[in-house]
Amino acid sequence: MSDIQWQKSSYSADAEGNACVELAHAPDAAAILLRESDEPQTVIATTPAALRAFTRAVKAGRFDHVSP
């Protein structure tokens, strides 16, 4: 997975302690890869459609009631 080009939001600062979600295209599949910058060894693969549905749900507030 070393040839993967990870991208993060331009709003994410590079300062110590600023963790963010990073995205990449899987090199040999029609998948989107996600990881958290402070735990890069853990990678989740999903489809573009599932990621769009999740993003819409977050924006609509469907997870606002979920607590850590």
C-alpha cells in the first residue's frame, strides 16, 4: 500500500495532534480507502456510493445523537 496517494482536507492543519480522515483511491479496485491520520495502519475500504450515502447522512444530522 506504499504507492497509494492519500489526500486530506485543505482545512486540516499539519500541527502536532491534528488528526484527520484521509482518502485514497484503491490502486487496483473501484474502491475508496479511508484512514485516520494518527492511525494510518488501519484502513477501511468502501464503495463511492456508500461513502456518498454516509456523507449525506452526516450532513443531514442523522448521527448527531450518537455519543462516544
